[in-house]
Amino acid sequence: MAKPMAEGPDIVVAALSARALAAAARRAGRRPASVDLFADLDTRQLAEPCIRLDSDTMRLDSAALRDALARPDLRGLPLVYGAGFEDDPALLARLAEDRPLLGNRPKVVARVKDPFRFAATLARLGIPHPPVAAAWDGSPGEHLRKRIGGSGGAHITPAKAGDTGPGWYIQRRIAGHALSVLFLADGDRAVIVGLSRQWTAPTTASPFRYGGAAGPWRCPERWGRILPAMIGRLVAAFELVGLNSADVLVTGSDFHLLEINPRPGATLDVFDRPPMPPLLGLHLDACGGRLPDRLPALPGSRAAAVLYADAPTRIEAGRRWPAWTADRPAAPAVIGRGEPVCTVFGDGPSATAARHHAERRQRELAALAAMEMQR
């Protein structure tokens, strides 16, 4: 746990869950305030103030967020944003009116998260990408319905004929395993931080819900030339800056780019560790046009997996959490069925071994929670 801050905040981190950003800020020597939907115990230990926004929809409320940032101790402080802003670039633009925005500009986020403009740009660049449409007409093959600017995968469902509506789009489903490429960008060039394997934690209602990530993933030699070239073209085309990630589906020697997440994301937990320099510091440098010449190789692999509640789970005051957990709910609380309980870390010599380690720990925690509910 980070030591208490002796002075007031010098930066604000905001996201659906801001704990990873707050931890990255502390590792980079910054004094973060945080705004998110949870205000978990460990976020409170990392950020001061730590502000929780109420939400019934697991989405950021723009009015409540603006009110939180209007506090006298946060007014004008630089803002680093994470997941939760991709569906509302106009909100980012409003926030940038009275404070520095340390990340991609709102108009860049709007271009990247518009599925039709994004697909058109990829076609021009010659980068494989699943076809998209405003509605599915029942044509052959599997298709998915996705929310524009959605994150976390819970919004993705199989498409049905006639599926359409404002804020949604259809994408053809492509087979393959999920890979995420974390990279730094200065608007023209890119440096890859690392690759991670991702997986889902499916339910009947949310078959593509995000489950976790493990990395670094040691990619085949042939990808050592293809991926940097592809990322470089994307950065130049969209003028990306700072930390971003690209989600890719890989099948044999073929790949399809699904999307770009134009902000720091979940794999901060995987890659932000020694001997890697503090990633938030690299993010701020890259936003200012400065990229490292090269980055060190990380020893071993780490996994960060989301533990979801299989049944309503009660969190009592005084509960002791293992050191290999994060995003620890403040007690007393009841976590609803299907909601995230916490993040579980695992380590190993490879991404696969690290994932298995995290999954064993998930089962251990789930068993303990079931025993507590029976008392």
C-alpha cells in the first residue's frame, strides 16, 4: 500500500474503475485524486480525495462527474482518463475546457470509436478488420451486436435479424484467440510496451464479458515485424498519443484488428512493474511528444483476472483480503450476482501459467466467499 500523501493532489484520474490508474500515478511519483463508480478500499489508500459516483447503469454520469471535478481542490488539475469515456467524446471536450487533458484529444477518441469511420480508415490502410454495418439483414455467417464506445465486453451479444438502433452497430464475428497490444504513441510514431492474451468470463446474457489478461505474451517471430508496422500506421492515421491498446483476433498466421482503446486500460496491472519504468510517467511523456528509445523486457508473466459473483455475496467489515487481490470493495456491501467482486493476480513463467495461477486463486476466493455466506 502507498504511504498517505503529505500534500494535496496534483492530478486527477477518472474511469469506471480508477484504482489501476491511481496505482500507476503513485508509482510515477504523482499525487492522484480519483473519481469512479466504486471508491474501493485500495483506491482510497492510493488517492485523496477518492470520489464515488452513483450509477445504476455502470456508466459515468456526465453531470455528476462535472460536479465532482468542480471541487475547489480539483479545479484545473490535469486529468488522466481511463475506460468509460469512449461513448461520450463530447464530455471529454467539456472537461478539457477548464483543465489539461492528458491523453488523446476528444476528436481523436470520436474518430477511433466511430465504427464506420474506423473501418473505412483500416480499409484504406490495408489492415484486416471484420466488416461492420448499422443493422444486420440476416446475411449468412455469425454477427455480433455491439454498443458504440462500449467497454468490458458485457454489452456484446449475438446479433438477430433486424437488430439496429442508435448507439449500436453490427460486426461480423471472426474466429481466433484474443490478443491485446499495449503501446505508447506520440501522434506519429509508436513503441510497443507488450502483448497480452485476453479471455472472457461468459454468462448466458453476456457471452463476451471480459475475464482477464495475462502478459507479456511471447509472440512468434513473424509478428515481430508485422505488429510494429501496423501500430505505426494506426498512430499516424489517427494521431494517437499516450498509452493505447489495440485488440486483435489471431487465427494461425492471420489477424483481424477489432478496435483501438484510446486510453490506458486493464493491462496496466500486467505491465506496470519493475524493471518497466512507471507507465503513467511514460504516458505523460508520450502525450508531450517524447517516446523512449526502447523498453526493458519484463521477467515472467502476470495475469489480472476479474472475479465475478456467482451469487449475491456479502462483504463484511473487517474482511481481510489477500495481497494478490485488488479493487477490494468497501464494507459493508452486498455484491449482486454477476457483478465484479475484485481483481485477482497470478504469476508464472508464461502467460498461460500466470492465467492458471490467477484462476486457482479465483476458485479459492470464491470458495471462501461461499463459506462466509453460509454462516
